[in-house]
Amino acid sequence: MWVLLRSGYPLRILLPLRGPWMGWRALPRSLALGPPRRRYRKEALAALEVPVLPVTATEIRQYLRAHGIPFQDGHSCVRAPSPFVGASKLKDETGAATSFSLFIDKTTGRFLCMTSLAEGSWEDFQASVEGQGDGAREGVLLSEAPEAEDSEEVQRIWDRAVPLWELPEPEEAQVARVMFGLTKVTDDTLKRFGVRYLRPARSLVFPWFSPGGLALRGLKLLGAKGQGDRVHYVETTIPQPGAFHNLFGLPLISRRDVEVVLTSRELDSLALSQSTGLPTLALPRGTACLPPALLPYLEQFRRIVLWLGDDLRSWEAAKLFARKLNPKRCSLVRPGDQQPSPLEALNQGLNLSRILRTALPAWHKSIVSFRQLREEVLGELSNVEQAAGVRWSRFPDLNRLLKGHRKGELTVFTGPTGSGKTTFISEYALDLCTQGVNTLWGSFEISNVRLARVMLTQFAVGRLEEQLDKYDEWADRFEDLPLYFMTFHGQQSIRTVIDTMQHAVYVYDICHVVIDNLQFMMGHEQLSTDRIAAQDYIIGAFRKFATDSSCHVTLVIHPRKEDDDKELQTASIFGSAKASQEADNVLILQDRRLVTGPGKRYLQVSKNRFDGDVGVFPLEFNKSSLTFSIPPKSKARLKKIKDDNGLVAKKPSSGKKGAVPQISETHSDQVPNPNKPDLSKPSR
């Protein structure tokens, strides 16, 4: 989960570098075979000892011109002649020239040769061009081949799967069609896309063929489970999701196609292709992520329509993906009652071609009136719960106050030293991550190993030290979470941290960044009077990043020194008032153990820009699982303020003798404390 162990893969193939401008120095990578190891799919975002600015599109063009390499400027990539193919391979089977088959990503600088499938980093490319004759054989690594175990499993499943129309019992085929909503999808469509059915698992099987359709590289199994009147689909990929980069339908794309429709599900691509006849591709990870490794395969299209689903999350993902693909060539199908997902539209008898014609351009030069905003406003009004964001499953009281976790916001979190800020915020972020929120952790105070150990314990809801035989089981499940860690520790330049965050948003579609904490990131060098100004600058940089990248940033800040018998307030956050002013949400972990004894910890929401609700609720720490979430059988004890006049809502008297009015939804063991901050003021 933490580091990509490249030496654990099978031997990669070397291709000779050819071209008049190529050098003869071997690339600086080890090809030594090592013992079989467990494969990890997540990459740690490297900490840079010396800040290195990321490559820009301008620098890529200048470099190519300086070395006399011809190139063509594309939508998201720069195309250049590939040095990894000989002159005999510069034409495909149709005789068309393929000399410009090397694609260089404008944002990351990574390259991919579409003919030989050679790929590498920008540094690899520079080393190849600038290398000098040393007699060594030059070469570049191919994409990592799947492990032998995966390849055998893929072939075994594929051989056992059969087409739906070849099932021995027609009733079984009809049940499968109804289960997956394929009653109107023809056998010809399924055959053209190579879809099969695995009887033992009752799952559809979607193949992943290498470019050109020469070899089977992976599979996606889609199972269906009924949940009331809806169907819940369960996906399983071989290899694991991080290495599954299939664009379903790619073998059917012609070089002459200039328009394509992207969907989030393979079933939607089947429906679209059958109904409209247009080229269509399904993204391997749905609305969760658009891996940059797939961008070269989309370069040929002048227009891309994104029809990713029928909910607000699909709409947000479509806008995010359009930024990678170049918004000027993208159009988006807005979710609505008359514009459901493509498969549902086909089953309802709607005209899919007409829906595609209503797609909105993703790029506008400027917003000149409410006319361009009215559909956005209608979308939020008609999807109130989705507009509120992703709801926590472990903290129901937090849902009642903040309503949800939303993109583009800045949350400031503070609490006394030793109160458990890191432990709480790790569970807070883990809760969202288990619901599909792509998360990036920047732990500047404690090591990633220690943090991951805490999160794994919280994920398993128990200490694994006492049950090591279950470690692999929980670690496998934890590894599949969309969770990444920056390897920074201690003082770091804000520019380096922001560059890393931007890279993570582009490559991994990160939606939530946690910075723990601001003071450790700043270090102890700026102890003069400009320390406050430096902190304000950093907070402004995080605020700008959250807005520009549509990414939620949770920033942990230590409070200034307060007396132990006083509770923290918004003004207790270290530094100037800029932190609380820039923040959309302010959370305070109050710790009253030193005054009232053990167990008196609670979370206070002192600012909520979304709808103004503020309040407090108690937290119960479970030492065995390191969790703060309230056990399912416990009664929620929320002290909530939701009145325009700033009045605390009172619970009506029960009529019993001696009954005392209680604060709304407050447990009877909670006694008002004179030291508590005034919560009657509305959030600003």
C-alpha cells in the first residue's frame, strides 16, 4: 500500500532505441530479478530533498525543439516520432504512417509509444536523448507484464465463461439478462464486444485486450445483487484495480473515428453502441478515477462526450475528467429524469441520440448571465442530499451538523495537545475513503508506517496484534482503498507540497487532502515576527488549491496555549484570524478530561459555511480499536444550534414532576458547563 516494489515484477522486455537523435546510454533502472514478493499497487508520492519544479508543456516543447525532434501539439499530449520502432514498423497494417506514435503527457512528462507499448518518465526520455556512447545496450522498460498467477487466472476464467446465447438452458440466459438489465441488448452487440457469462459466479465477464486485440491482459467480472427495487453491481478485476487500465471497447475503435462517448460502466457502452452506432468506451474505474495512462488512447478524438451516470457524483466526475481531456473538446450529458444512464434510457425506450445532442459544452470563455448557471442551480436544488456531499457512516451526528463532505472546501481542525487529533482525523478520513473518496494523506508529524498502522486498526475495528493470522485478509481489503500517502516529514516548502497535491489530483483524481499538521510543515526556522505572515500565506495557498482543484482540504492546526480549565474557541487557533476566515468549516476537539475526569471529550463544529448549523456532540474513545465513532447501540447525544435567532432549541417537558428541560437531542448526563464557548452566535 505504501511503496510500489518494482523489483517484485517479472522481468521487463528491453526494446532497442532507434533514431538519428538517440544516444547509447542505458537507462538508470535495475533489471535484476529478485525473489517473488507480494505486489503493492499504490505508489508513495516521493518527497523531494531538493525542490524540483514539475515539467510544463512549454518546457517539453522547448526541449524537443532544442534537440531537433519534430512534434505535434495535441489535446493533452505532445506527439513525436517514436525512437522505439524501426523504419519497417512505421506503417500499420493499412499502410498509414505511424511515425508520430510517441505520446508525452503535457502535465507529467510521462511517455508512451503506441506501437511498441514502451513507456517511462520524462527523466527516462531525457536520459535516452542525452545519453553518450558507452557501448551499453540502450533500451526502455515496457509496461509491467501481469504476474504469471494473474495471467493463469485470467485465462482460466475466460475459458470457463460462455456467451449468453450458448447457455444450455434458455431460462438461465433470460434470468441473467433480467438481472443485468440486458433484455433489450442484442446477442450481436454482446458478441461484438466479446462479453461472456461465468455460470458458477453468475457474473458477466468483460475482457481487456492489449492494443490491437492480440492478447488477453485482464478481466472484469460484474455480479448483481438485488437491493429493494434497485440492483447493486459488484465489480472484481484481474489484475487489481490499480493495474487494470482497460478502455472497454477500444479494439472496436477505428483510426478514422473523431468522436467518442465515454461511460462509467460497460453495460452503458453496450446500450450506447447498439442504439446510436457511435464509438463508445467505458472507463475502467467508473467515476472514481481517470488514469493519465489512458489519455494517449483518447488523443485522436476531436470531440468527447462524457455520459457517466444519472446522479450528481457522476456529474462532478465528468467535469473533473474534462479538465484532463481538454475542456474545449468535451461535452457533458447532465443527469436528469429524462436523461438517465444509457442502459436505463434504452430500457425506457428513450432516444439516446437525442439525449446526446443535448450535451452541454464543458468549456465557457466566461459566465455572462444567470442563464449559464440556472441548470447548475437546478441540479443542486433537485439533488439536495447529493449536493450536501458524502455522508459519514461512523459519525451520524457530524452529518446532522455539516450535512456531508463536499469538494472544494477547506476544513480547519484543532484541539489540545495529546487530545487525539491525529487519531480522530485518521478515522474521519478513513470513513470517507471507504465510501470511495480518493484520499491523500500528508503526515508531517508522525511516520506513514505508524499512521497506516493506526488506520488499519480502525479499519479492522480491533487490534491485529492479537490476531496476526487475519492480517493478510484485512491488509488486502485495506490495500484496495483509494488511499495514498505523501512521504514528506517535518519542514517542507509550501510550493513543493502544493505541486505534489496537484500531481496527485491529476494522476489519482484525489478528492480529499489531509495535512497534519500546519506547524510541523512550517518547521521551527521562522520563529521571528513574520511567522504569522508565513502561516497566513500557507493557509491562503491551501484555500486557493481547494477552490481551483475542486478538492477538499482538511488542515490540522495546533491551538495557542490556553489554560487547562478553559475550552478552546475559534479564536484559539494559532495565528491570526485568517485561518478561521478562510475556512468553510472549523472543527474543535474539546478535551475536558483534566477537569471533569476521563471520558469527557467531544467534537465542536464552530463554523459551517454550507448552511450555518453549529453544535457539539460527545466522543467515546475505544482504546482497543482506536476509534472515536459512537457504537451502533449507543444513543446519539447531539447539542445542536439551528435557529436564525441564535436560540437553543429546547426539548418540551415530559410532564413528570421535577422534570428539567434538556437541550435538544442532548443526553441526560450532559450538564451545561459555564466555561463552554457561546454557541448562540451564528456561523460566519
